[in-house]
Amino acid sequence: MQPGSALLETLGFIAAILTTLSFLPQALRIRRLGSADDVSLTMYLMMVTGQGLWLIYGIVIASPSMIGANVVSISFVVWVLVMKLQHLRRLRAMPPLSAPAPAPAE
């Protein structure tokens, strides 16, 4: 192990914990409100793709903090994506809003 690498790995774990847990409030909010209207599908698809690539990179360089953080982060992001897709499916299944009936003539 190189000098200072334990300190760097500790720093990596702290960063990993903070960035990984940053997805939890959004996931819990969607679950609590039952709505994913305010969630960008594109952003979360890009995020899960990027995290997948970071996971591969972490495996290649054998970084436990990077591997652990990305496995957990991918789980949270996939959870949000599933809730978003379920929300979109429910919206598509709803009948379209009809215009109100005209008032009767007197």
C-alpha cells in the first residue's frame, strides 16, 4: 500500500457515503407523496449510466470505496427510476380529462 493511500481511501469512503445518501431524500419523498412528477427521467437514466461506468472503473482500479458507493447509489437510482416509470404507467392508464358539459339553455 502506498503512503497516504489509507487516508485517501478513507476520504473516498466519506465522499461515497455523502454522495450515495444524497439520493435517499428524493426516493423517500416520491414514496411518501406517491408522485414522481417532479423527477427528470433523463437525469436519472444518465445518472445510472454514469454510475455504472464508475462502478466498472472502481472494479478495474480495485477501489473498495468506489465500488461500494456505486453499488448502493445504483440501487437508490434504480429505485427512483422504477417509481418514476410506475408513475408514468399510471398516468398513461388514466382516461383523458373531458371538457365540462355545457350549461343548459334557459
